[in-house]
Amino acid sequence: MQLHTVIVSWNRLALTRQTVESYAATVTLPHTLVVVDNGSAPDVQRWLLDCPLLDDVVLLNENRYPGFAANLGWQLAPPEATHLHRSDNDTLFLPGWCDGLAAAFTHPRVGLVGLTQEGDERWTRYADWPVGGNAVIRRDVKTRYSEEPWREGWAECGQFYKDVRREGWRRAWAAPGIEYLVVDDPAYYEATHAARGLPAPDRESPPIGG
């Protein structure tokens, strides 16, 4: 099993750094690590360019959102990569997450694995968004993230899960794999929604990040 991980970043330098460093400190599988940055402030992009832990960095000049960034980063996977991983930039990778990931993929029809425990992300209780944004697929899975503009009540994670399931694959979780460094950041999520012309998220609906 060889992993190709794409971390999607948008500002939040301290969190981005913790995400990258915790990944590098805990990953035990053969891997490549790429960050696709959605038009962050100059200090974030400078840190990414100087970071020795990354195999590649893609700097976008505007926020194209997580789906576009993940797809773009996955295109950079080397031929030997067997699994494609997308992570947000507010993630703490826990020791042992690679063992849990490999175990989750033991079943040959499992094509999509989430790195949170089932139900950990409050929005995973929604029927159309059960895995969350930190997910790994087999490279054999043909589905890629939708790059449609976001709209109220819709984000690419839910559509991705539906498309993977429609392709005939099962889902699983690899908990405990990660913890989110920010459980609730209203100002950040209000900014991401405003940037897309969406109303501010309420406390119950899933926020849109990236």
C-alpha cells in the first residue's frame, strides 16, 4: 500500500504547519505528500515553499475550493501510489493512523475510508455526508471530487461519497486516525461562506471549509 496525500490549505498558517508536521511524524506507509494551496496569504505560501517535509507544492492564485485542489493534487500521484488521500489543513494525525487505514482497506470492496471515527464530525450524521473531508480512496476508484461552484446546502464531500457508492464501492472508517485542531471556528467558516456568496452557516448545518 502506497499513499499519495494532498493537503488542501487556505490561510491558517499555524494549523497548516501542525497538519504537515503531525503527518510527517506519524506516517508509516510509503507515501508522497503534496500541498495544494487555495490562494493563501504570502506568509503561508512562503512557509510551504520552504518546507522540507513536502514532496511538492502547488500555489493557486485564487480559492478554487477543496474539490478542485484535491483533484489537481491527485493528478501528481506517482505511478506506484495505490491510494489517494485528501486532508484539510486543520488536522492532527495520530500515531497508528496508517495501521488503521491499512486494516480498513482489507476488504476488497472498501473503496473509501474516512479517518475520523464514525459520527465524530457532526456533519457526518447527514445521510449524504457520512465520511467527512479527510478521506482516502483506492486509486482504482474512478470517482473524483465535483468541481461545481458551491451552493447553500451542498459541498463536494457529500457528492463525492454518493458517486463512490454509485460506483459500487463500500465505505469504512480508520478510527482513531485524526483529530481536528479546530472544532469550532465561526469566524473562519463565516469567511469561507462569504467568499462564495453563501449565507453564514448555522450551528447545526455542516460548515464549508477550504
